[in-house]
Amino acid sequence: MSWRVVCVSGVAKLDLKFGFMVVRKDEISKVAINEIATVIIDSTAVSLTTALLNEFMKKKIKVIFCDEKHNPSSELMSYYGSHDSSLKIKEQITWNKDIKELVWTKIVKFKIIKQKALLEKLGFEKEANLLQGYISELILNDTTNREGHAAKVYFNALFGMKFSRDDDNPTNSALNYGYSLLLSSFNKEISANGYITQLGLFHDNRFNPFNLASDLMEIFRPIVDEIVLNLASNNFAKDEKIKILTIFNKKVFIAKKEHFLPNAISIYTKSIFEALNNGDENLLEIYDEF
């Protein structure tokens, strides 16, 4: 299974040669295509050949492009994630409303559980107890918005009572960067399984092409939150972005085995589709940290 996350910055030319991605800078380096899971183009001064991009799509390698401020702005995905994608999309369109609500409720529940676990780890016992209350109050499809109430308590504990996700500051920039990497990882897995990202379980924004990925990634957000909390910096620049990229090196426990995070995302995403197609939310595979 591919595992490398390759980030290319500065001035560079990338091309394909004998199964390797060749990176031409002051020095020439090579990376085996079969080892690559994701390529992040972190500079607008990088040029790539269409032969290389075509090979990326054949191998289902995710390509993320950053803008002039080095923030993820777009991604490249294959039209053909699976040989039976037409069948999978028909399945997706006809997913039963009841099972979608059950799966979404379970996603919300485990998102709050993961938030609670991080608060306990950091010594915020009072706030963790509040989140436990929200978990016990959670009802089908979270119609009482326990997720929103938990988020307010959670973020205020992590980043201070004045913190708001709507503010323009380095902390939010770091969070958004990490979340965008997660989102891209889920888009890759959704496409690879033959489904489309536009049709979500809960998210239903006509202007969001990634509604389904936005749903599925929720449980994994606290992993990004902890990394951002540990940055201990008032800036968000190259060094901080490199630290956030370490998310892909994180190991978690899922499906009774230890896996790097990208593999855990793959296992979890497939279990979501198993649950939806079989009408059983208990088929979800949720990660555990060590």
C-alpha cells in the first residue's frame, strides 16, 4: 500500500521516468510512484508534466495544489476511482434516509467522544464532563445540535474563552490547513471506492463539492486540533505547515491493528460504505489512539 506524502516547495520541475517521480531542483531526486499516496504542490513555481499527472491518476494518487500563500486551494482527482463507479453512484443516490441519519448520529457521537478524550488528556476535567453530558443527550440526527454546543466548550477550553472559529488569526489558519488536508484524504478515499463527494449524509450545501468528505472527516478533526495546540507559535508559516503534515505519520489503532493515519482513513471510509449499503451503523470501524 502506498504511504508517502511528498511535499514539493520552491522552484522545481517534476516529471515521470521509469516509474519514478523525478524532482529537478538544484539537485535531482527521485521517488518511486508506487510508494506515493499524496503529493502536495506547495508552490506556484512548480511545473509538472502531463505524463506525470496522468500516472498519478492511474495510481489514484491524490495531488493537492497550494496557492501563492501556500494554502491548499485545489486538488486533482481521477474521474474513474473504481471500475464499477456507475453502480456505486446509483447505490449512493438510493441510500436509505434512516441509515444515513443513524450513521451521521454515530459520527457526531464519536467526534464528541474524541474531543472529550483530548480534553481529559490535557486536564480539562470540567469541560470533559460537560461533553459527556452532551453525548448522553444526543438524539437521532443531532436535531438539538449537541455537536455545536460541544464545539463551543471544546474550542474555548483549548484556545481560550475569546476564541472563535470565525476569527482571522494564525490558530484558525493552522486549523483550516490541517482540516483541508484531512478533507482531501477523504475525497481520495471516496473517489477510490467509486462514490462521489458531492452527495453527503448531513452536509447538503449546493456550493460545497465535498459534502460527503465533510461528513466523514468529523471524527478525525481532534487529531488536527492537538497538533495545532502544540505548535506553540503566534505565526503560521512554513515551519508550522511542516509540523501539521506530520499528521500523516501518526499511528492509530483500527480494525484490531496498528495503522498509519492514511490507512486508518481508508479502513474507516470503507466501513462507512459497508454500513450504508448493509443498513447497519454498527459496521463502522472507529480509530483509537494509543
